[in-house]
Amino acid sequence: MLKGTKVYSVFGNKCPKCQEGDFFITQNPYNLKKFDKMHEACSVCEENFEKEPGFYQGAMYVNYALSVAAGVGWFIIIYLLYGFDPFIFVISFSIVLVMLLPLMFRIGRLLWINFFVKYNKDWKQINKN
């Protein structure tokens, strides 16, 4: 992944501004006690991750879009493997969705903050002034 891109920030769990500090406290999204815990600010560039109350409510729409995309993809896979069987699709997709929930939660929040915070390679000079 190339530093300076949104993909690097989202999939690397990095601050969207400096792309050096971590966004979530733990790297493991399946640590269910801490999968949703975020730093209040970046430990490197001090970018505030808690913009305002309710800021991350918009991430629910991103999660919804990710769920729909996963559902369509899973439907195609099930259709190609088993034909059209709604029972197999619903049961298997429910299991897949529950397994992907912590990962999609994180990706949704990281995508949401990356919509509003841009990477700045000169963040060190700006913070000095």
C-alpha cells in the first residue's frame, strides 16, 4: 500500500492526516473487548479524531453500503455454487455478516474520517508554526 493514499490509512489503521499514528487502540479488529476503542487524537500529529458529538453516525451509512456490497457479492458466490437457494443464502450470509462486523465497523469509521481529513505530507511544518 502506498503511503499518502486513503487506502493506506483505511487498511493500515492509520491517522488520515499524517498516516503514522494509529487510529484504533488495537490492531486486531477481533479483540472484541477493544475493537471499537479509538484514540482521542493522533499520537504523532495530534489530529483530533473526535470531531464533534455524533460525528461517526455518518459511518453507519458507510457500513450499510459495505453490507450491501458484501451481500451482493455473497449472493453471486452462492448462486454460482448452489443455484438460487434463498435458505442457504440467508443462513450463510448471516454468519458471514456477523463474522465481518468488527472489521466493517472499523473500515466504516476510517472511511468516514478520511472523507473529511486529507493527508498532509507537510504536517510537521504546519504544527511548528
